[in-house]
Amino acid sequence: MPKTNAETSSRARIERAGPADLTVLATDRGPVPMNIGAILGFDASPGPDLSTVSAHLAERIPHIPRLRQRLQRVPIGCGHPVWVDDPGFTLEHHLTEQDWPAPAGERQLFDLAAEFVCTPLSRDRPLWQARLVADRSSGRTALIVVLHHVLADGLGGLAVLAALTDSGPRPAGPVFPQPPPSRKALAADAARRRVTAVRTLPVAMRRGFAGLRELGLGRSRPHLVEPTSLNRPTSSRRRVTRIVVPLAEVTSLAHSHHGTVNDIVVAAVTGAMLAGLRARGERPGRLVVSVPISGRRTATADRLGNVTGVRPVSVPAIVDDEDRLTRIVAATSAAHGQPARASSGGPLGLAFRALGRLGMFRLFIDHQRMVHTFVTNLRGPAEPVELAGFRVRSLVPLVVTPGNVGVTFAVLSYAGDLGITLVADPAIVPDQDEMAQNVADTVARL
């Protein structure tokens, strides 16, 4: 019997949280939420006011369906949670305004953004918030946007940014709000997905073994990283610091070493961490950096979610920057030849979700000895973008993670600059400004 239009439409509306999304939810444990975000600093003075930004977002948000949806649990036997339109969505619940704290400098803005990104989002509404920060005396403005990580990974976040800008795509969106799928439709969809999972089990197993190799496990037993004073259970506070270097110079440096921009970043941040640890009287033999890997080349505003894995990079504690960079390039070049990018998300997700169900994930991440830090690197817009007719001068990424990693690094290129953002627990890294300067000095020496 042919399917009716109603059945086809009902099935098309079922958008479920994927395996990587479920992992994000399982790992959202601890004093800070699994949030990501960005600070958009405007070039003009005065910048846009609240009514201008509100009107612009009201026009743009319908082209980004996830910003008007919430994640809903389903009855037993009906599969994973689904994204459904929130009929009570109003922009006023998500966009607010605040005065720029005196003396209205970058430090005050970064402190405000750190507090904002560390604030949990309400699960009863779409998982995002934005805040316009304005200095009434000078006219300077900035927009802080925060999303829960289950909404999007790094590439998805850039897709959201692109859709919000003046030149962003404007695809025709569905009528809002769409009714949620029925229990019968959910059960039928879940059954079909289970059949598909059984059919593709051999492929999934091969990808799982590839994921173990991507994690560096393979046939050898895992090696625990050396404990350091930078790896202690973190608090609910974070502090943001940023350095900016010319992207062209870093790209040229990477090419001259037959490496990538990310290799230069890893060399710089490990050099800064090693210098800080030596000042504390600590001399670990190596540092292990976790680098996210995307399982897709692009993302669009109507297809967000998470499709990522991780690759640990073991960096020997070599003082000489050139030698350390050479070792990093050799390690990452060998890893680039492996098939099935981001396959590590499978086995890692299974393990993390199992720990979450057992109520042991918080204990695990507070005492994990797999990595020393995280480095997230994204390629942003090559040219300046505009929002509501105002040019965005700077774009600062924000990423917070729970656990015992005292400092993480979020890297984003934008309009010819490479910004390296340090997000640290001030109780664990009181010398964060010095560490940021060490990152800049390492790049300069290279």
C-alpha cells in the first residue's frame, strides 16, 4: 500500500538526537554546563541597539530551525529524544541587554562572557541565549551568543553564525510551529532505525575498531598521562584571555614545516603550558592534547547536531620550540593518513554514555588521566561579516568543559587574524595572563 502524504510528512518531521548528541548530554555533568559561544565585537561606535538586533534576529531565526526547537524525551520503546518546535517561543526569552561593566574594557567584557557561558540554559526552552552588551558613554557594543553543545558542534556553530549574518543564506523554512510526531510515528521510526542498525552492524564494528586506532589504543594498552597541577577538579568559574596573531604568518610558518596551522597552535600552547609547569617546579615527560575531529567537511543551519571524534596528540616535553614542532608535525601527519575520520566518537561515546547511566561520569572526568588539555581549532570567515548592517570587528570563541582540565584553548581564524582564546579556572591557573603571553612568545620565536 503506498504511503500517504500525511505519513511521509510525519516521518520527515522526526529529527532525533544523534549518538554524538547523546554523548554531549551524558557528559553534561559538573559545575559548568556543556556550552559553547562567541563574542561578536562591533566596529562602529555607536553600535546596534537592542531593537535593531531584535528585529534582525526575528528575521533571521526562522531560517535556523533548531533555534526554535527544544529536545523532548519520548516514551519507552520510541527511540532517542526528538527535536520539536517550541510553540511558546518568543525572542524576548532569549535576547537580553546589559550595560558594559565599568571601565568598559576588554577584560570586563570577557569576564561577563565567561560568567554567561558558564550559566546553565533552561531545558524547557530552545537551548540558546544572547546578550547585547553596551557602553552608553562610548557607544561600544558587543553581542554574546551562547548555545548548548547538543545544539551544534564547532562547524554547526559557524553555520549558525553564517545564517545570522547579513549575507547568510535564507532558505525557505517550514511553517512554524510544526506539531510533534505522534507516539505511533515515533515507534515506527524507532523500529526502522533498529532494523537499519542491525543491517549495518558489520560496518559499525569496523568503524568502531578504526575509532580505537584513532584514539591511539589499537592493540596496546592505554597509557595514563602524568598528573600535573593544571589537572585538578575544576570549579564553576572560568576566566577568558585572548591573543591575536596574523593568520598569514602562521600559515606560512606551517607550510615551511610541512604542517598545519593547528600544528603551530599545539606547539605554542604546549610550550606555554610547559613553561608554566616548570615555573611551578613540575617537569612532566610529555603533554597529551585532545584535538576534536569533525566527521563532515561542512554544516548548514538546517543540519546541526554533533558529528565529531577526538585525536590525542602526545607532545614530548621538549624545550626547543622547533624540535617540539617537528615532533608534532610528524605525529599528526601519520594520523592524517588514517581512514574513517572522527570514528573515535563511536567507542568514546559508548563508554561515556555507559558511565553516565551508572552515575559515574562526574567521578571519571574529575580524575581522568587521558589528556592534559583540549585544543579546538576552526576556520572562520576570511572576510569581515556584518550583522544588522554593522561590521563585526572581532569574533571570540567560547568553549567550557567540565572535569579536571584547568585550561583549554579555543582557536578561530577571522578576517586575516588567528585568535587563540584561553579558557581557564582562575583557581587552578592564577597566572593565566602570563600563560597567554607565553603562547604569543612561542609563536613569535617560531
